[in-house]
Amino acid sequence: MGDVAAGAGFGILSTKLAYLIQPCISRMFTGTTKGKNFFVVAPSYNGEHTELNFSIRL
């Protein structure tokens, strides 16, 4: 039960943090937070390999 609560807490806090720092990251990489520009970092793990994917649209 403690692992589930800790995992949920970590997920909620990391989501809140991502929403707080996203405008700063957008301005740093694209110069704007509105419009069609965006920057995405997406980690993934398939059981054997860990990846970190970057996507930017200007």
C-alpha cells in the first residue's frame, strides 16, 4: 500500500512540476509559449532499452 501511495504522490508532483516549468522551457528553446512552436522531451523504456526522445517544431 505504501508503494502505491508513494508512486501516486511522485506522479502527481512530477506532473505539477512539469506544468510549472514548461513555459520556461518553451521560451528557452522556441522563444514563445503561444502559437505553433513547441518542444517535447519524452523518455521511454521497452524492457531492454532506455530512450530519451526530443521533438521541436518551429
